Amino acid sequence: MPIKFNPEQIQQFKLQARIHSRSSGSSRTSELDQIANQHGFESWALLMKHAGPETQTNASSLDQFADIVRGNEFATYFSPAPTKCDMCRKDLSDEKYFVDAVIRNSTTWACMCEKCFNELGAGIAWGEGQLYQNQRNSRWLMVGGFPPIAP
């Protein structure tokens, strides 16, 4: 197992996940986790911790799941706006994202900060979890985990 993954490898993994999720109907999150499993990691988030420094920026690990354009078109906001992570009680007001998701190996849903979601969340997909972006006006716009598009 390589200790570091370069940007080209990370992009190739993401492309593989996108292609396979479209052909199989599974979520991109589960496909990324499968790729991580193939390389000896429990989840995609843990694999990304082993990405080389050139792939690690100040960007959120959740940026890859955010579709801002579709979010603005869909215009769905979480209401009432959560103020704290249900798991660690961290204040969410200065966070870029939170995820309303199923807790892994459970049927319980929770509003989670990024750290708790990476450790405990089932995924970002319809029926697994929705990603919300902070609009800085006490509103949280859904930017991931949309319902399926009707054919």
C-alpha cells in the first residue's frame, strides 16, 4: 500500500468512482469508499489523509461532493438551521458545511460537522445523507445528496 497518493492518482480514483457509480446506480460516496478499501483504507476520508502534500489544500474534504450550481437550482434549505453538531456539540456557525446523514451501521440520522461525518457518517447520497453549505445568513443550502433525477 503506498503511503502517499499523488494528484494524478487521486483524480484517477475519482474518475473511476464517477464512472462506476453511473453504470451501477450506486452512490459516488460508496464507490470512493470501495476504492479506498481496495487500497487498505476504511474510508475515502482516511485515504485522503494519505494524499501527498500537493493534493492537500485548505479545501474541505467535503468540497468534492458539493454541487453549488445544482444546489442553487434546487434551492432547498435545512430548517430550522442547526447550531451544533449532534455528535460532538461543535458550534456550526463558522463551518463551511454540515452533513445530515445516517450514522454508519445504524438507522439513526444526525447533523454532523465535517470531522464527525468523516468518522461516523454513512455517505452523501439520497437516502444516506445530504450535504449543506453555510450561506452565512443562518441558512444552510443543500449542495449534495440530491434526489435522483427522473428519466
